[in-house]
Amino acid sequence: MKANQINVQYLGFEVNTRVRQYRFAVRQEAGMREFTLSISNEAFSARRISFQDAPDFCSAKIHRELAAFGNNPPQSQYKVSGEELEEYQRTHAPRQTVRFHRHPVAKNLALEHVER
């Protein structure tokens, strides 16, 4: 492994009565370490995050923690806060689509082509 190279691997999740726990292994030159991130079941039922987006969200959080602490965060277990989920919603909100309208010019060009 190259110096300072890390590998974050998703190991899966476990559903408990109050939370879903997402497990990750972080492999680096110093060895391997496991991280667990918990998201409340209420966050999923309130649609603050989807089941499909949760692993990516957790992976991004681990990467931020690794970067903030020189690849050696003091914690290995995290509880995802409501504020973090709100920020995630703001940054991942669906964009409004712009509807395009046909211009009469394009319609007339098509008619000219048919008439020839």
C-alpha cells in the first residue's frame, strides 16, 4: 500500500429497534480499523434520507472524519445527527427541471421540408 493511501470498504448494515448501523472497514498502512455509523429508523420513515443513499452518506462522513484527524479519528462509532441529515437534504435536493417549449420557427421549418 502506498504511503497515506486508505481504502474505505462498506461491510453492510444491521437493523435494530431504534437505528440502522452501517459498518465500514478502513485499511491503511497502519492497519485496519472498523467504523460504525448509526442512523435512527425515524430518519428513514420521515424521509430525511433513503435506504439507498445511507451507505454513500456514511462513507462521505467517514472520509470527512479521516481528513479532519489525519486518518486517525479518535472515535470509531458515530451517531448521525439531525443537522447532518438536514444538510444532506439541502445539498441533495432534486433540481427543478426547465421545460422547453417548441418555437414556431422549428415547426415551420418542418412543414417546409414536408411540402418540398
